[in-house]
Amino acid sequence: MISFYIKGDINKTNKFLQSLKIFTLAESLGGVESLIESPALMTHGSVPPAHRKLLGIDDNFVRVSTGIENIEDLLDDLKQALSKI
């Protein structure tokens, strides 16, 4: 599992997530397939923004759980989605 921050706001984060083709958008990060989520939009969406910030969950925070797909395919998917924001 890895996490990172998108340069930009929640709209850019959402656009990045929607642009992915291999990664599946999911709140559960356990499985054999590669999964991705934005805690601010998903698992912690009901937590007030100020409290999320205290927890280190900014609007541009992304969590990734890589699966068994080919690593080059995963990297290419991330690159193409990043190029759209």
C-alpha cells in the first residue's frame, strides 16, 4: 500500500481518479486487483474538513493498494491519469 498527494484540489483529485483505467475505485483496499481511493471523498467523506486536516487527510490525499497486474501497465495507467489533471 502506498499513498500520495495530488498537486491541486479535490476536483483535480477526483478527475485523476476518474481517469484511471486499470485501478478500481474502491473503499476497501484488500484484494488481488489494484485499488485506489480518496479518503476525503470516500471513507472519511462525512468527517468535517477541519477534522480530516488534523488527521492528515487532505482533499488531495490518495491511497493505493497494488494488485497482481503487470507493473508497467499500472505505471502507465497512473501516468496517463496524471497527465489529464
